[in-house]
Amino acid sequence: MYHNEKESGKAISDFLSSSDNAGSLTREDIHFTSKLASNASYDAARKAITRSVKECGLGYIDLFLLHSPYGGKTARLESWRAVEDAIDDGEIRIGGVSNYGVKHLQELLDSKPRIRPAVNQIEIHPFNTRFDIADFCQEHDIVVEAYAPLVRALKMKHPVIASLSEKYSCTPGQLLVRWSLQHGYVPLPKSVNKARMVENGEVGGFSIDDSDMKKMDALDEYLVTDW
């Protein structure tokens, strides 16, 4: 979707074969995700998946997502059938969707797919909780991947976030990542700053208590930062 499969795959391959790695990590330790740019016909989706696998040069894609529900019911279901066949053919390991609402998820489940979606990647954070979608996903064993879990840094100085960060001796970013984890989501924090990347991963040393989780849940204002 973002025209960087070749570069991402090369970076992964170069690292795995480098002296910095020295065999400590293998291809199976790296979880590589890509997306279908747009839903269309079965043939178009199937060809796009094969092209993505070839472009990244990694042999297979761990998680492949339908980027959105755009295109209508037929296009959605045909594209999903292409994902199923790509899983059968070993080109991808896991299939999922992105930006799907409850209606779109129910439509897919009602079609009795051979392989059910394992993931729904949506924008979700305390200021856009989308509990309707998240609850549906968790009820049907679909992992919620939270993109923009840091609210694109728009709310780092919010009084509740600031006060709880101080209480737990963590950064606002760490607090937001921890909120996602405690709801059972897979947060996808983004940063171009190495120190912040490391920082965002260091969230195992504290837990937000139930009353503070409720405070954060109550911040919902349906803030959409992207889609």
C-alpha cells in the first residue's frame, strides 16, 4: 500500500545476514505485514498478493490485510477469497482486514469463509475507543491492531494523560501503549526517533489500575486522526 515493500524487505534481509545479527534472529522472528491497496476482482487481488511477495523478497508475508472495505460487497468478498488462496499457497501466513466496521466484519463472517480474518487493524486509542468494533472483534477471536495508538501526539499534554503519566512514572507515550495492551490490543506505535522506539517498548514495568483505565476510557471524543 505504501510503495515500500522492496525497501522494507531489503532492510530485513540485509540485517538478518549482517554481522550485527550474527544468526541471533531468523526470518521467522520478523513479522512482516503488507496490504492490498484496493478491493476489486479476485484475479486483481490474487495478482497483487503475488506481486507483493515478489517485491519484498522475503519468501512470504506474515500478515496481509485488505486495507479498507472500499469497493462494495462483491469486491470485499472476492478479495478475501484471494487472501484465502494465497494462504493455501504459502504466500502469506495470516489474513486480516483494516478499517473494517462491525457491518463489514459481519458480512465477511456471514459469507462462511474457509479462513476467518485473524486481525482487524483500526485507529483506536482513549480518544477514539471504538469499543463497538473492538468488542465484536474480541467476541469473534479477531485480534485488534491499534494504529495511531499515540493519537499522533495530539494529546500528550492532555490533563488526564499528563497526570497519569506522572503517577506511573512513565511517558505519555508509554501510558497510551500500556492502555492498548491492557485492553488486549496490539498497538502499533510509530516513531522515527530511535530513543522513542525503545521507550515505547519499555512498558512491562507497570500496570494501569482499573479506576485509571476507566478514566482513560472516558476520554473518548471520536477523535479520528486519519481515516
